[in-house]
Amino acid sequence: MMTANEIRDSYKKFFESKGHVIVPSAPMVIKDDPTLMFTNAGMNQWKDIILGTKDPEPRRRTDSQKCLRVSGKHNDLEEVGHDTYHHTMFEMLGNWSFGDYFKEGAIDYAWEYLVDVLHLDPKDLYVTVFEGSPEENIPRDDEAAQYWLKHLPADHIIDGNKHDNFWEMGDIGPCGPCTEIHIDSRPENERNGIPGRELVNKDDPQVIEIWNNVFMQFNRKADGSLEPLAMNVIDTGMGFERLVRMLQGKHSNYDTDIFQPIIKEIEAISNFKYGFTTPSGKDGECANDQEKVDVAMRVIADHLRAVAFSIADGQLPSNAKAGYVIRRILRRAVRYAYTFLNQREAFMFKLLPTLVREMGGAYPELPAQQELIGRVIKEEEDSFLRTLEKGISLLSGAMDELKAHNQTELDGKEAFRLFDTYGFPLDLTELICRENGYTVDEKQFDEEMAQQKARARNAAVVENGDWMIVKDGEQEFVGYDYTEYECHILRYRKVTQKKNSFYEIVLDYTPFYGEMGGQVGDQGVLVSEDETIEVIDTKRENNQSVHIVKEMPKDIEADFMACVDTDKRNASAANHTATHLLDYALKQVLGEHAEQKGSYVSPTTLRFDVSHFQKITDEELRQVERLVNELIREDYILDEHRNTPIDEAKKMGAVALFGEKYGDKVRVVKFGPSCEFCGGIHATSTGRIGFFKIVSESSVAAGIRRIEALTGANSEEAIYDQEDTLTELKAMFNNPKDLKAVVQKYIDEHEAMKKEMESSRQQGVARHAKALIEGVEQVDGLNIVKAVLNVDAASAKDIVFKVREAITEKLVCVLGSVNDNRPQLSIMLSDDMVKEGGKNAGKIIREAAQLIKGGGGGQPHYAQAGGKDASNLSAAVDKALELLK
Ligand code: SER
């Protein structure tokens, strides 16, 4: 039996033998596309090629792509674990033809691979072809059906509707009819005379789609219309996990060697056994505890992969956007582990070595960052488990309330508050309530949820108008060489955000850099003969610079000069170049594990995140600064290599980032020993940075440190500031020669003075205590000590404790003290007064302190109270004594 790793290899090798170039998976996390957070299909990384804005060579490629379907059009999250074949993260095997072979080639290759290489039985294979759509004016795909007839009898070819056989990436973007290959994997004795074709696309867990061949022919536009693509594209996607399941003869993807090693590890850690069941109750509900355990194990095994691969791609769990999706996936797994496997402590991170062992060969980003991934997962688990504990204690409080009021249903608002404020999920609230004999008002919970969603929608509505075409064509970026360039408007659109609105413009030529790779977009102006329009920001969309303007020019067809604000750009560029030098220096000083984990540069900011597992010491920071400043003084000239084939770039030693999407050709940016893959705007030489100064070092997440630094005029100003502070400080000490020695002398004198004062205070305490002890009065068998003294609160406390040390029986000591006009009352009792006499200093002091307009409390044997009215202090002392007698 072939292993999963062997199957993945055999697929790529087969297509390599058919002239395809094997290419790596793109990152699963997408950084520069506002329409998509995660790769949800193999074709995402080729979107630009498919839309014709990027070089299609080489025209035949093959890969295994990491995908995540947890948001947007393709979202499987809630299914995962409850069945045997949905996943958050999965691998998609793909072969691609960009304007090379089309329907016939794709169908022939698919057949040859499945039947001749993998030896699947043709009688179990069914295919679907698009039935056509009159309203979109697309006929039935007779062509594909015709080619399939070469391999399959007509009754294995089934017409499919738009939902199943017209594939779209999202609401907009490349799309086209597709042909799917389904396999009937039912054992002979379970077929009961029902032919497989009747079960295709009928949710039968054993008759499933394994391969989708999309014939990309259209681009879906924002207005819903279809425009034909310039070339025909083959986009095939084979669900790797399903294929492995078929070939290994398993009933469930989770029974293959992709998931079993992880599940075995979960068994070992949790002491629960996997039962190979699926939910059998109504609507897929779990009918017994074993089914719940199995769902939990599948959820954990699946989610571990999604989370680990996302972190490897540079996406840390967080509170926003992609980071929040990852956090939710991880928390879903923790929740199942907590509820069904009794895991009260972080444990997912312990599964990581198994995952790395199984998948690290195919995806080197995993082993390379194993330590970081493990730390991040553990920290997330720990923090969510704390949230769960907190939620559980709040919930038990709420249930006590219900009990006290003889009620049995928890308010939906309360359940929502737990969810919203403490991240405590409804199903867990319900479970705990049920176990304690309560129900939850789910309807009210849903209403609260709907209201909150409506509020969020109102706050964040962004409406993008349709693009208005002024001139046909695509944009060329000229910003590496120019900061001013003649141009024309190609298209524009209006964007409305709540009360705010602006326009986005695409130019034919532009020197404006659109925000990307942590560098902010350029600002500047568009100038025509008659007007000047301010560009307030530049964004990046589909590899093009989109210029943001408040107002459209009156003459949109005019000749414009696009002029970048060079002061701002030069400052950003210096900061960007400094991050490269910083990256290099950190690796020198801390070691090769110090990987860039994020950066942000603007004209005024330089922020750099790096993986390192403890605080970077002051000494190390200084070493880093020295090295960066040395590289600045060397004044290395920018040595850039555009359109370098990626292998050549790697040979040059260029540093690439995990999780970054690189094309076949990349730009390499070198400054002396620093060499990186980079598309950003840089200083023309390192000398332009001027001076580099780190201003802070902090932690952003487990194993990730953040450095903030200044360059150029900003670092100069920071030094002036520090110098000014020092100058003022010197002046305060009369400009001594050796400021440090003088300050040290002051500190020493101050310490000595403090000691002296403390010792004289102690003497005072001893003197007062002695006098009080000597002045003790015996009244009715009690030892009464009372006084009003001018001492501070700390001394008053020390005095009464000294009295108690000396008089251990029948002691009733009441001391009034005044300091700075603030009265204070202290009561001290010997233990027998509390135990046998039943007296309580804490209670009595509250009453007596009313006379000095104050309050306080304490223990039964000792209490203190402060007040506002010193004039009644003696009366308060007498009152306390009276209450104590
Ligand atoms: N794009 C298609 C899919 O995701 C085929 O790769 O199913």
C-alpha cells in the first residue's frame, strides 16, 4: 500500500513526466489580496496569470497546495470532525496549463493517472460535466463529455448543475465550467444493486468527488457579468486526503496515515481510545460518549494542522482578521479537548512533533520553525484555558442565582455576555447548564447575537463602486527608477465607508508604491495643466498600485504627471533599508534562528518582529546597533536584481521569508553582506540612513520579540532629546565634572538619611511603648492601655504590637494618633480577649471611628482606622474603650 507521502510524490512525478514543472505550494495565508485571507484553492496563487497580468511561462506546472477553507465562499469549519471527510486545512494536488493543453489534455492525463498509475477500477469512476446555463448564455459542455467518452461508457457521464459544475473562486474572479471525477468506494456487498451514478453528489460518504478539473474561461466581474479570459486555463484540484483514503481502502480520511499518527498521539496523551465511529444520531448528533470522543479527536487532529501551518506561514493568532480566524480554530480544538477528553492543561502543542515528523519532509517550513510554532500554540492554549476557567466560575455563580430564585432557565443575555466578553462558547454553556439541570434561553441568545452582528455591519460597511473604465490597458510600475512620471487614468471607482467617501484610481504608468511587505504606500500629487489632485495613500491590489484621492480631477482624460512626495518616500526607504541591515545584524548577534516575523515601515516608524526565545539583552541590542551603524558607514550602494529566477536568487544566498508568496522571478536587494528577496523601495545607499538607534525591545507573542528603531533625522532628534535631558540634569547639580559621581553621592546620602530617620523613628516607638506599658491600668481585671500620641500610622502600629508583646493577657489597648492633622485609631487585644472574651477589634473600631469621621477594619485582635476629624480623637478612644469593657 502506498503511503500518503508516496502518493503525493507519485502525482507530481507523473505530471513532471508530462512536461510540467514541479512548483512549491504558495503560503496558506494570503497577505496582499484584500478579497481573500487564506488560500482556498490551488488556483489562488495563479490568479494574476489567469487574468493575464503576469507572465504565464512555464505554461505547465504541478504542485500540492496547502489550502484552508474556513471563511468566505468556501467555509467548512462547522462540519469538521462531525464527518469523515471535511477539513479546515487540506492539500490540493494540481496540474496547470496556462494557454497550453485544454479540455482533452486534462481529461486524458487525469484518466491515465487514476487508472494506469494508481490502478483505480474504471467501473467505480463517474464523471460530471456542466449541463449549461441559459441565463448566462453558456451551452452544455458537450466537448468535455465527448472526450470522456473515449474512456468511459455514457452511463458514467452525468450532467451537473451550476452549483456543482461551474467553479468560481469567489464572488468575483476567474471561473469556468468544470468536470468532476467521483469514485464509488462501497464494498461490493454493500451496493444492494444501487448503481454508483445514482449516489453521485448525493452526500453519500462513500461515493465522493476526488478530482475537479476546471476549464477556466471567464472572469466574473463585480456587476455579476462574465468576460472571457484571454487564454484558456486548466485548473485541476484533487483532494489529497480523499485520494489517500481511497487508495488505502479506508472509510474515513482520518483513518489514513495522514491523520492516524496524530490520533494515536492524542490517545496516548489523553488516555481515551479512538473508536472509529461517526455521529449516528438525528442530524448527525452524537448518540453516545464514544462518538463524542471520536469527533473531538478528529477536530483536534484537523485543527492542529491548520494552526501549525498558519503559524509557519507567519500568521500568529490575534484579535483581528486572519489572526482571529486562526485563534478561533485553535479555541475550537481546545474546547473539544476540554469538554470531551477532559484536558484541563495545554496539550495540543505536544502533538506538534508528530505532525512535523509526518509532514516536515514535504513542507520544510514546519521543522524549520518547530520551536516557535510549539511555543505560540502552548501560549494560546494556556490563555484560552484561563478564559474557560473564568467563564466556568461566572457560570456557576449564575446558576447559584437561578437556584436561589427557583428558576431553571439561564437568561440568553447572560449566555451571550459569557460568549461575547469571555469567549465562552454557547455549546459549552449549554453543556454545563444541562449537567446541572438547567436550560439556556437560546432564542434570546440568538437575538443578542443578531443585534451585535447588525451593529458590526453598520460600523464597517464599505461599498465599492464598479470600476469605471477611462482607457484600456494594464498598469506598469516605474517607481524603482522614478519618483515622477507622465501618466493617464485607466480606471477609477468610488468607495463609500460610513460617512466617508473617496476614489481609487489606477494609472497606466505610476511611480507610486502601493502598501506591501510592511512598507506604507506613497503619498504625493497628480498634476495636470489645470489641476493638482492630492494622493493621500496608495494601496496594492492584484499587483497594481491603487491611488487614493478625495476628489476626482475634473478632466479625467487629461495628461497627468504623477509626483511622489519624496521627503516621505526617502524617509520610508531609509527605514526599509535599515530593516534589512537589522535583519542581518540580528542573525549575526543572536544566531540563525532569528527569523523576520513581520515588519512595518513608514516615514516615521521602523518596527521589526523577530523570532527569539528570550529577551534580547541590552548588550546584544548595543552590538546590533553597532553592526548596523557600521554597515551604514560603509555606504553600500543598492545592488538590486530584478526578475531573477528564484533558484538563482536562492543561490545568491538571498533571505526569503516563510509564508511570503514569491513568483518564479523575484527581485533581490543587496546591501553589502545583506541580501534579501524584496519588492520594496530602498535607499540608494546605506549611508542615506544616517544613523540607526533602537528605542525599544518588547515581546509580541511567545517566542517573538519586537524591535522599534529610528533612523535619519528622527534618530538624530532622539539623540538631541537625550542630550538636552542630560544637560538639564547637569545644571540641576551645578554642572559637575563627573555627573555620575555626584548623583551617586546624592543617592548614598539619601539612603543614609533614610536609615537615620528610620532608627530615630524606632527609638520613638520604643520610648512610647515603654511609657504605655509602664502606665498600664488594671480595671475590672483588664489591663487597660490608652493614649493619644503625635506619631505616624506605621509607628502607631509598631507601638501597639510592642505593647502586646509585653502584656500578653487581658490586654485592651486603644491608641489614638495624629500625624499631619490626620487622626488614626488603633486597637490591640491579647488573644484571650478574643477567644474567651469574645471581643472583636475589627467590629468595634468601625463604630468608634465614626467619631473621627473615618472607617477601617482589621482582624479580631488588631484593627486600625483612619479619619478626617482629629478634634474628636480622645472621644473616639474613650468610646472604643467603653465598647470593649
Ligand atoms: N479550483 C478548483 C477547486 O478548487 C480546482 O482546482 O476545486
